[in-house]
Amino acid sequence: MRTLAVVGGGVIGLGVAWRAAEAGWSVTLCDPAVGSGASWVAGGMLAPLSEGWPGEDRVLDFGAAALARWPEFAARIEAATGVAVLVADATLTVALDAADLADLRTVADWVGGRGHDLRLLDRAGVRALEPSLARTVRAGLHAPAEPAIDNRRLVAGLRQAAEAAGVRIRAERVDSLDALDHDQIVLAAGAASARLWPALPVRPVKGEILRLRQRPGVAPAPQRVIRARVHGRAVYLVPRADGIVVGATQYEAGFDTTVTVAGVRDLIADAEAIFPSIGEYELAEASAGARPGTPDNLPLLGRLTDRIIAATGHGRNGMLTMPLTVDAVLAQLAGTPLPEAEHADPQRFSTAHPPSLSSAGGVR
Amino acid sequence: MRTLAVVGGGVIGLGVAWRAAEAGWSVTLCDPAVGSGASWVAGGMLAPLSEGWPGEDRVLDFGAAALARWPEFAARIEAATGVAVLVADATLTVALDAADLADLRTVADWVGGRGHDLRLLDRAGVRALEPSLARTVRAGLHAPAEPAIDNRRLVAGLRQAAEAAGVRIRAERVDSLDALDHDQIVLAAGAASARLWPALPVRPVKGEILRLRQRPGVAPAPQRVIRARVHGRAVYLVPRADGIVVGATQYEAGFDTTVTVAGVRDLIADAEAIFPSIGEYELAEASAGARPGTPDNLPLLGRLTDRIIAATGHGRNGMLTMPLTVDAVLAQLAGTPLPEAEHADPQRFSTAHPPSLSSAGGVR
């Protein structure tokens, strides 16, 4: 039985470990605190279409391919563990002013022109879908196929599935990949991956997020994911069984994951601009994580050596792209790389090994 | 050896238990979670002078009498336990507009006229004391004798002192005072006291408070307690060794102690209006407590029966008035009530027992 080490216990590492164990590998997952990093802090939006923008073809295509794999993945998790991860079926991006509306039109035209289902709604159309939004919302972009998941249920479900499939979890920090003697290694350590493989162009992008709980007598959360831009800052509300997750700030702040007063202030103000009842919710938690950012907003997904596969750099979209990433890593382990992951080659930024050459060499 | 039960393990109950044990009582303190209520959430201001207002003579006198006992009490705690509780020496109330300034003048005239040391400062005077305050601060009222304490250090110190003095702490909820067979009982259960003695006019007044931690490179906290009124709401900043406590909202909300989004939003906005650097602080904690409020803002402090003494109703000033309360309860136990506590008679609202009559009767 061939041995696999998975370094990193976020949703990527857990998902790879689970599926690899099911595929017959002897899998060990190493993480000093499984599921406690960016995967725990995340919001759970799966919204590649609403986030599409002309020129970012590869990011859209990668995200859409990942989204297409989610229904099956969600069903598989639920079958294996009984854990239902979906918390919303659709996404509604709202416009507060004329500039926002122009942006929604741009997204609708470009993403819609590439065959995806996006619908522009006027004020009345938004109100019909989500009557609790602010009266100042003047238009919306409805993405009926963009759901959301509960990231914490997902972490719990993946861990349960992985353990049931025989994955051994070691609560240890890996300081060097050389110290691992497994046949194959998957590096899924998120923003910390560059500590283990310095050439990887992944950096921490700090994000703060709030978890709000509905109190008795207070207006219920919107049923869909609500996204907006307020004072130039992106904000989103993701439904939960007991409330709402509000995200997320974005800073280049190294590995600092303290929650700042200003971050919480901005999230509350921006969320309140689109859903006024939020003031009466309980502020149950404010937390921060480090997303693994890359220069082109595509992940770093593929072979680094004959023994090491990178699966990191998922930025704000680790939840969305996890099912595709897992499939891509499994395909690499089987020796037949997935076409959808082609542009995520982790060596694409290396001038010493341009992709067109390295794809033929042993390094890849 | 006479036995005493103290019901309630906030600073009042702990202080009474400690000093009674030292005075020779066999003391049992009952609280399912010692030090976890309003005493844990509090800010620690000791500011009866800055809060003075014409007509509220009794509240001022009671607070000033309590303040006068603090230096000795703080020294006594430190001698007994090594715990130093003071975190600031003085209080500065700032004015942002002409109405605020008029209020500061009213306080300065009235409280100053009663012999207390308060000094009005102009813009430059405020800046000289606390250069990090907002440029919009136009005047200040300096109370050089109003310090602040760290309420959590105080809770820890009092508990340590009580246990060292032989107090037995029972982690149990008391559901009826009749169930206690001690010679004397002190009811110090804060806002919950009316559950045990329904005639007590004490009600929960919800308050939310933030604990902020200074991050590297960020402006240090003011050295003094800073108080202000912003958009009509009172806000204060109390220094701590590692940051600032910001308080406090005030609601009539029953025993609800959830932290609301709106409460946190208002505290941040109001604090930022007087100390702009606060946005860069870490939001380490947001919590809520239930202050024990009374109709006239004086505590309920004195005999309910020959066996039961009330020590509750301290409202927002439990930290301030604790040393006086402890002395008053000890004086009651010794049979020689303190004159300073006269107006805090817990039966003063009872029409069936007006104070002038009941003071001669067995009920008092």
C-alpha cells in the first residue's frame, strides 16, 4: 500500500486525505490544530459567477468548474457522514448606487455571455426576493446557482469522513518536508505553505469576519447570500442555521490574525447599510484568519517534484474550489492531471521553469 | 463562633466575606460561579465627583464617602495578597461641543462648591495632559483624585484574600434564604437579589463593554480615565496594563446578557470620537453584564430582618462603593450602623415601613 502524507488540516488537506484513503492510499495527515485556520474562519460563499470580471477568464473558469463539482461533493459528504453542509441556494449581489449598478451590468453581460445564469433585478425584484434588505438597495444580480456552505460543518464532516476512511491524524507541526518518508506528499498548509517550500508564491492575506446570532423577535437573516460593495469595500452576509456570517476585511498584514477594532467597525457598518436589522443580532464571535493569496488569484495546484504536490493558494475561495482541488490532486496521484487545473500549475511564475518547458521535465 | 452566609460572589460578596472572616465570623460564600457576573464585566472607574449633578446630593455624598475609603482598601488588598488593583490615578471628562462644556461647568461649580477638587481645562490644557485625544475635544474636567481599578484583578485579589482568611466558597446556587441556617445572612446577589427577596426594588440594567489590547506600534492608551458624552451616550475609556476598557451601553433588557451588534457598534464609534487611534487596537473581548439598578441610584444596604442584611443595588458603581459597602455591612453585623450608609436603607421605598418608623422596630 502506497503511503501519502498530507501536510495541513484545513478543508483542502482533509478533503484530499479522505478521498486518497478511499482510493487506497495509506494516508497520514499532519497538523498541530486540524481545522483551526482559515477554514474555520471562512464564510462559505461559493460565488465564482457573481465575482466574475472581464479579463479574469481563468479565475472564472476555474471557479465555475469547482462550483460544478459541489453538488456531487456535498451529496458525498452527507452520504458518508450525515452532515449537510449547504446553508443557502443562491447569491444576490446588490447595488446601492449607479456605479454599483453599472458594475452589476458588466458582470451580468460578461459572465452571462459565457453561458452562466445571472439575472439583473430592479428594486422591486430585489424586494420580492429579500424583503428585509435596506430601502436604499436599488438593484440586484441574482445568481440562482451559487449556493453557500457552513464551513464549520464542512470541517467537521470532512474530518469525520477522513477518520472513517482510515486517515491517521497526527497533531504535529511539520518543519521540513524532507523529514517525511512517505511515497507522496501533498502540501496543503495554506498561507504557511511557503515556509515549507519557499519558492511557492503564496502569502497570507488577513481577513476578519463576524458571526452573528439571531435573537428572539429580531428579523430573520436573508435566505440567500447577500453581497455588496459599501464605501468601496466588499461585504457579504452568509446565512447560517442560527444567524449570519458577515465578512470580510482584507489586509496584507503578514501572519497577524488579531481582530482589530477598525475591522469590526467596518464590517458592522457595511453590513448594516444593506441589512438594517443586524444591529439587534448578537455579536457571537469576531475572528481573523490568513487566506493563502497568490499573484493571479488562481491556486497553486500541481506537482512540485516527483514526490510533492502543492494544493494551496486558494485565496478567498478555498471553500469553493475544494472539490476541484481534491479531484485534481487525486488525478495527479493517479498520474493523469485534470485539464481544468492546468492553469493552476504551481510553477507558472517560475522564470527558470516556464510551464511550456517544465511540463515535459521531471521537475513537474 | 457565629456563622455568616454570604449569598453572591461578586466584589461585594467577596469583600464582605473576607472582612467578616477577619473579624471572627465563620463565613460561607455561596455562588455557582464566583466573580463571573457584573464584577467581571465592569470597567473599574471610581468617579463619583465627575458624575455629580445638582440635586443628587445623596448619590454624590455616598460615592465620595466610598472613594475616601479606597486608598486604605487598595493598600489592604495589596498587603494581604500582593495584588495591586489601581490602574489610573485620575479622571478626565472631555467636552466635544458647547453643550458638553456647559455641563462640565455645572459639575465643576456644584461638586467643587461642595469641597471637592475638580479643575476645568481648556483645549490646550486637555492636550497637555492627554495628547492622543481627538482634535475635536475642546475642554475637559480634571478630577485628580478619581482613580480607576482593574476589576478583574480586584476579583482575583478578593477571592485570594477571602480564602486565606478562611472563607469557605460553595459553588452552589441559593434558591431560598430560608434554606440557610446561618446566624446571619448577607444578600449580595446583585441584580438577582430580588429573586431571593422579592420586595427589594432592584432590577437588571444591561451593559455591554469592550476590552481592547494595544498592538505593536499603535498609540498607547490615555493615562487617565477618559469620559465623554457622544451623540448623547456616555462613553468611557479606562486604562489597563495591556490596553483599554471601553464602556458602556445601558439598557433595560431584563436578564439578557447577550452582546449586540448595535452595542458594539456604538461603543466603537463613540470611543473613536474621543481617541481616534482606537481602530488599530485589538478587539480582545466584548461582554455584557447586568448591573443591579435601583430607583434612586443609591444601593440597598442594610437590614431586611434580624438575620438578613441586603448589600445590593450598586448600579454602575459597584467597584466604587464596595469598600464603603463592606464597612457598612461589617458595622451592621457589629450592631453599630454606619452613618454614611443611612440613606441606602433597603426599606426606604416601602410604604408599609417608612424609614422613620421602621428604624425603631424589630424589622429593621
